[in-house]
Amino acid sequence: MANSYDAIVIGGGHNGLTHAAYLARAGKKVLVLERRHVLGGAAVTEEVFPGFKFSVCSYVVSLLRPEIIRDLDLPRHGLEILPLDGTFTPMPSGDYLWRVNDHGKTHREIARHSRLDAEAYDEFGKAMQPMCHFVKPIMNMVPPDPTGFNPKDLSKLLFLARRFQKLASEDRYNLVQLMTMSAADFLDQWFETDVLKATMSASGIIGTFLGVRSPGTAYVLLHHYMGEIDGAFRAWGFARGGTGGISNAIAEAAVEAGVEIRKQATVAKIIVKNDRAVGVALQNGDEVYGKVISSSVDPRLTFINFLENGELPGEFLDEVRRYKFRGSSGKVNLALDALPDFKCMPGPGAHLRGAISISPAVEYMEKAYDDAKYGTFSRRPYIDMVIPSLTDPSVAPPGKHVMSCFVQYAPYKLKPGLNWDDLKEDFGNTVIDTISEYAPNLKNIILHKQVVTPLDLEREWGLSEGNIFQGELSLEQLFFLRPAPGWARFRTPIKNLYMCGSATHPGGGIMGAPGRLSALEVLKDGI
């Protein structure tokens, strides 16, 4: 049976496409199979209502690796990142906090709330930089196995130990705290202004089923703090044309390198012969064969849905079953007739061009988590909104706007008697009601709304339990433990079957690093 491809990639999300592009650039014959009618996985743009283009799931870019932008020459393939300037947090009191990329303005704005915090904010930024620089090389590293005695692994561990040793004692102390503390407790040590701590701590809970006071969320804060665009730390942005613009640019680079992409090609099974992956069976009955099968979908789909019982060692399957997804977020996408008008800063203005965060207090954030803990969505949720049409008019008809609302918490697992299909409408309305408390005109300007629940993310986008990162970014699921201890090097117990999605190191976000790193490992193994 002749192998028709060198590699078959399951899933046309941005990681799968990055993986395929790197393999094809090395001269390999590559096929990408995507279940949906549109490429991009969760980094996708769809015209949900005529003229309105939504970044349905992921909506901002921050971690896209500079080396991928360079290697694949993405700007030539249409990638354009537009800066996202600042974060605006309206407060119930009628005040607000508005941090922008202009350092002087932000300093003055924070000083309006607290002079001490304005000074501390500068110090905090300086203290986080060595943390980011310490973690940065880890993003480009295949995780070592600390339990093995492979000289290469030991040298990587020594490299990390030496880097840790070289840090100033204060930085070492900060790093240990970041690895162990909650986002809110870590920020409590630096700041006194509640709204500042609440908005900053929000970065620590995205994609996790944890509250701002849960230990381990301080590291997630750092993970998001490292947002890089063109190497600028903490720069966030929009892709022109929505986040699908990123996936499409990577797809174009892949096709130029010779990758074949098939959409609406649903994988049913991975074909294994003699403990070796040899191909995939599609739902329509077709079979495609390749020397290597790379899965950019999550571990549950890959190891439980796509493989037969008995094809994997029992203890490995136990680890896969223990892997935590625990989706905790939903999206509400709105097509608007005009701009929302915030009571605390009326009228249009630059404050609407960045992120708008409903995170008025630390207690507010923790109460939102309390609802989720007991199996229902937050009645007063944390909402992160953007209006990309202000920066990129191509996503809405003239004079109209799209508003994307990322919402926590929307737990995948609801208490007995509740189900997402019944709650969907109520969830969408709760989000709109919450925003309306700050922008009362909102309800009158909504033309269309799209509500995406964690169950929708699972059904439509293949994200088990609706987790946007293909599994929680919690400490016990990072680095050499992602997706399972001993299996963090993109290989699996089945020969020639690799993982290349967000469920592998270094995790989620639109960064492309898992796709790139795993492609380099496949090439190292000499397909």
C-alpha cells in the first residue's frame, strides 16, 4: 500500500497549518484535513450576518511567535496586525480606569486613583520583564523529561537552573511567587486600587476554571503578559479581517510551500497497523495514508475518539482521561447599528478602540467564579470586549460595528437539571444586561447577536468541554506535563503519531509555537 503523503495533519487550525507549512518547506508532501467549511479552528473569521465579519472564537492576537511571522513571511501573505491601544474599565461609580500604550498617560491615569500605585506600576513593569525573559526561551524549547537521564534533557534542565541562578535574588523570589500564588494575592503585594487589581488579575483566569484568588493564576497572568507582536512585549492587536486573517495568511504560506488542504473532511479514525500510525479514515469512507500523522486536535479526540480501544497503553489512557479541560468561557458577538455609549465617558472616542473590560473589583471577579463553582454561568460576569470595526472597517458595513464579548464564567459542566441549549438565550441576555449597566444605549443598537456557549465550542469547533486552549493552562498541565507526564515532546505511544495543537507545550493562545516545535521534532525524527 503506497504511502501517498509524507504527513497528514488533522485539523486546519492555526497550529495545524503552521505545522504543515514547516514540513512542506522542508520538502515534504503534506495534506491538511479540516472538518469545517472554513480554515482556522478557533482563530477564524466568519460572516455570521450579511456584511458583519466576526472573529467568532479568538479575537485578539498577542503571542504569535515572531519567528513564525518571519519564517513563513506572513506579511507577504496578507497578515497585518493593527495595534490594540489600551484597556478601558468602566466602574459602577461613574468613574473609570483607562490604561493606554502611552506610558505617561497611563501613569497620570493611575495616579488619579492612587499616587502610590502609579509609582508601583512602573516598578511592576520592570519586575515583570526579567520574568518574561526567563520564560521566553522555554516557549521555543521542547520540554525536557526531568525523570529521565537523557543527557540532552539534563543539559536543558541545567540551562534553566543556571538561568534561574543568574536572576537577581528579588527576581528569583518573584518568579517563585508567580509560579505558586493567585493573581489577586500577587497583585495585592503591589497595588491598592481595586479596579486596577481586578482588571490586571483578569489575565490570570482566561481559559482556566479558576478564580482570581485561586493559586496558580499568577503564572497565567505572566503567560498573557508576554504578548509579543514584532517582538514588542505586551503589545496586543487585531488581525486585519479578523483572527481568520492570521490562519488564512499561514494557509497561504502553506499552500505556496506545496501543502494540500481539504475542507469539510471529517476524520473518523486514525489507522494503526503494528503499533504504527499509517493513515486516517474519513467519515465519508475514504482512507488516506501517510508516513506521519500529526494531530492538532485535543487529546480526548485524538486518543479516545480517533483510536480503537487497546491501541494505547492503559496507564497513558488514564493520564489522558485525567487531563483537565473544564471549559469556562463563552462568547457573545454583536452586530451594532452605532457605538455603545458609556455613562462614565460618553460619546465615541479612543477609549473604544482598545479592550473594554467589565472587571470593576476583585470581589466582583471572585463572585463571578462562585456562580461557576456551583454549576451555573456568572450572573455578573467578567467581560472582555473589543470593537474591531473601529480599527478595521472591513469587518462591518459602513457606519455599523461589530462587538466581540469574551465572557467568564460559562462553565461547560452545569449542575443537574440545567443544560446549555436551554440556557443559551438567558446567558446572552445576561451579558447584554451587564454591559447595559455601563452603556445604557446598547440594547437599542443591537442588530444581530450570536451567542457561543462552551457546548457550541465543543460541537462546532471540536474543543472538548469548550476549553479555548485545548485544556486548562494550570501549572500541573504545563511544560513537561502537557498533555501528560512523559509525553510532552509531541510524540505519542503510537509510532509516527504526533501532537501539534494547543494541548502541547507551550499551550494556548494564537502563538503557533506548538505547530512549529512539533514540525521541527517530526523532521528531526527523519520522516
